[in-house]
Amino acid sequence: MKKEMAAVDPEAMEACRKQMLKEKEYDELSMIFEMFSDSTRLKIMSVLFTKELCVSDLSALLEMSQSAVSHQLGSLKKTKLVTSRKAGKNVYYRMADEHIQNIYKMALDHIRE
């Protein structure tokens, strides 16, 4: 016995279709939200919103190995959330722009409601 499908509203379908992103945009958006799915990356982001820091500073502040911090910074840098600059032997990291901080603050406001 074949199950009947509900009637489709062509106007609603078209309105939704116009709102949809390109597949590549969904993939990139997914990668950004993936960066928010790890508490270590969230800790790193939260301090980089305040001040540009090097790996050794981040490592001491977060009480983590430099290797672990570097690994997470690599992920954040790959998704263009973090940028870096070299000064002598040190590499300093900072958040790429304020958009990510806005997302972070909105999510924090949401969980604090």
C-alpha cells in the first residue's frame, strides 16, 4: 500500500528555496560551528577576544600543553577565525574579526537566559 504525501505549497517551497544557501556556504558555515563544538577552542577564543597572545602565554593561562594549544590554534586558523603574526621567535594569535565574538556572545546570552 502506497502512502500518500501531503500536498505541497508551491509558494512556500519557492520562498524557502530562495532563502537557501549554496552548498559550499553550508559547508563553510558547518565548519565554523564545528569550531564552537570544542570547549578548548572556546576557551582560546574567549581569551583572544581580549588580547593577542602567543602559544606559551595561552598554554600557561589555560594550563594546557603548548602542543594541545597549537593543535587547536591550527584548527581555528584553518577556518580563518584566528590570524597570526610573527615577532622574533614568537607567533602571536588574535581573533580575525568581531563577527565571531558576536556569535560567541549571542550563544553565551542564550545559555544564561
